[in-house]
Amino acid sequence: MNEIAIFDSSVLIDNQRTRRYSERIAGCPGRIRNSSVVLAELWRGATQPAERHFVRALEESRPVLTPTQQNWLESGQILAKMRSDHGFEPHKLRDLHFDVLIALTVRAHGARLITSNRTDFELIREFKDFKLEVW
């Protein structure tokens, strides 16, 4: 399989803590790529040397896909529509912004997002379709 797969931070963090997904990650078909947004989320939370080592190793292990200017602009439009349709408060929109950017990057590359964050990513799919696999 030649499809691109991107892991969300929810899967990577849980796996680093518990090894819950180790076999599934190792056997994941396709070309694995990293998202610059996911890496930024991981760096933001890396407080221990082992965590920083983990993120650095991820960063160096695979090519990194980054949102384009168009992805950034569209993310704002999607969030405005979410606010209008669902009445979300600004803090909820801030929480969703990185996930919207991840989804748009995945879509732009024809990739599949692998996450354990079903709720937020299925919500985003109401506004923009992309390939999603929930573990």
C-alpha cells in the first residue's frame, strides 16, 4: 500500500506512555509521515528529557508535512462555521484549531489520519471530509 498515514498526538502520546499501540504502529501499512502540527503539540507538552528525546526522534525519523497558507486560511473559515453552527466559545475553537490544521494537511496529501480522538475529528469531518481511522 502506498497511502500516506499520519498519527495524531493522541495515539503517539498514549503509545509512549503505555505501549498500547506499538504493534499496530509497527504494522501500519503505507508510508508514515509526521505532521508539523502534531510535532508542535508534542514539543509543547514535552517536559522531561525522555519526552524531548521521543519528539526529536520522531521529528528525525520521517518526512514532515506542514499546513500550507491555504490550509491556515481555510482553518479559520471552518472554525468560524463551527462557531456559527454549534455556538462554540473561543476556548473550544482554540482547542480545535490544531486539529483542523492536521485534518486539512491530511486531506491535502490524500493521507489517512490515525487518531484516538474520535469526537473532535468526526466533528471536523462534518465541515471538511478527510480519511480518518480511529483506534
